[in-house]
Amino acid sequence: MKWFLHDKGLILLLIFITVVVFAVGGVYFDSIAVEQTTTTEAETTTTNAATDVTTAANTDPHFVSYDETTRVLELKTNGFHGYIYVEFTLNDTLDGVASYQIKTSTETYDDSHNDNYTGGPVPSVETSILDQYMADTSPVDGVAGATETSNSILEMLVALDEFIASLNGGN
């Protein structure tokens, strides 16, 4: 049984299968989430070792890709006005994030829905939350007046933490 645990190729295959399962599951659950958001906008609480967040039920982060050679994981999430794509580079030990880059954000904060938002232009909400995460701030706080965008990024961070935990045997 030791050969099974030490075979790097098999471990990489298991990681790849995990990513595919998450990606396919995201597509499947995306259609379910559409039905659920019409019936409830109740808040749910998610507790995670790195982030304690309260989020709206209509956020849905998705895995886009993971390259085990470069350790780059791309995630996307629905914001208020569209998708937000973020690339995370995992550290050498695969137990945290070394850096991030917001690849695309089609968010807009110029909407009557965001009347209470007084911050900077896109992607300042996304950057604020991701910077808190990188600084290991707990709990990571959303941005006032940008609740939907904040909740989307916070849910993305929960998915990120779960992915990192899956690489390390769930720890």
C-alpha cells in the first residue's frame, strides 16, 4: 500500500480528478442554484479556518483551471454585474496562497443598487477583500455598499480554502 501513497503520478491524477469533479459539479449545481435563488435570499453562515463570513445564498464560485506545475488556480464567481476571474498562485508547500491577480471583473459600482458605496473604481472591492485574505485577517470583512460583490469574493475564498485543504488531505 505504501507505493500507492508515494506515487507522484497517481497523486497528481487524483488532484486532476478532484478539480474536474469540482468543475463539473459547479456546472451541475449552477442550474440548481438558479432555481434556489428564486425561492430564497436567506443568508447562510460559512465558517472556515481562514475566513469567517456571512454570505447571500446566490453566490456560486467555480473552478476554471489548476496547473500543478505553476501552482496557478483560476476561480470565477458571479458578482452583482457579471463574472470576476481571479488567479491564485499557491505557495511551494501547497498550504496557502503566495499571490493573486484579478484577471477580469465586469463589475460596476455605478448603480442605484450600490447607492451606499463610496469606495474606489472597479476592482477596489475585490482588491480590498483579497488583500485582507492575503494579510491573514480574520474575519475577512466585506465592503459596505457592495454587498453582492463582497459576498461573491468571500464565497470564492471559501472555495479556495477548500481546494487547498483537498490538496493536503483535508487539513
